[in-house]
Amino acid sequence: MADSSFDIVSKVDHQEVANAVNQAAKEIGNRYDFRNVGARVELSGESISMAANSEERCKAVLDVLQTKLVKRGVSLKHLDYTHDGEPYASGKEFRLEAGLKSGISSENAKKIGKIIRDEGPKGVKSQIQGDELRVTSKSRDDLQAVQRLLKEKDLDVALQFTNYR
């Protein structure tokens, strides 16, 4: 019998991110507590920028955005904040920038591979292929055990499991 396999990837659904940013911008435009504070959120390419006239309002914009992202099924682990996630002053307004990260870095791939080797079922092998991992085994049950194991771990990258064969 041929080996079964699946891929571990970390991909951002750009359409869902765009929808979440649009919903957040609409809510910010309608809420009373955001009136006359210059609050805004916008998506440009791989970057989300937030701004308001005070640090607290800027953090509130971030909170609205995070809520919309979670409701749309986008993991907050895809956000890569500049300035350690703290708003910074730019002239008379406070700004917060967050880039979108996708793919599994080689260091995280090695970490995941080590977890699979050390804690996973014995016949399971993992192989790094660019910015994703291929996990193979003779038993589909072992592959499902690996998926459960990785879901329980608190890794600093959002994982999806694809190409289950």
C-alpha cells in the first residue's frame, strides 16, 4: 500500500482579510466613539495600517480589526506588527502598521519537524519543501494523530493542512 501524506502550510486568505478590513472600516465610520478622532483602517498590498488621534483610539481600531478577522476565520498569527504592536506617533496622529505573513519559515519548519519526530507516532516522516512541510506515513490514523498534536501546540505560526492523500 502506498504511503499517505498531507502538507502543512501557512497561507493567508487575502479575500477574507480584505473583507475584514472593509467591515472594520465601516464599523469605525459608524460608531459614535470614533467620531472626530480621525480613526481609519486600510489595506494596501501586504500591509494593514491603522491610525487615530490618540493612542487609545488607535488600539481600539486594532481591536475592531482583530474581531473582524477572527469572525472571518483569519488567524491573528498572520499579522506581523511593526514597533512591537504599539502605536507610534507620526505628527499629530498615532499609527499602527501590521504586515501579513504567510509561509512557514525554515526555523518554524524545523521546530514543527522536531515536534513530529519527538512526540508523534513512530512511522511518521516530515520533509521541508520550501515554505511548507510534507508529512508521510503508512497509516492515515498516524497522520490524523499528527494533526491533532500540532493543533494542541501553541506555535507562533498559523497552520493549515492540505493535499490529504
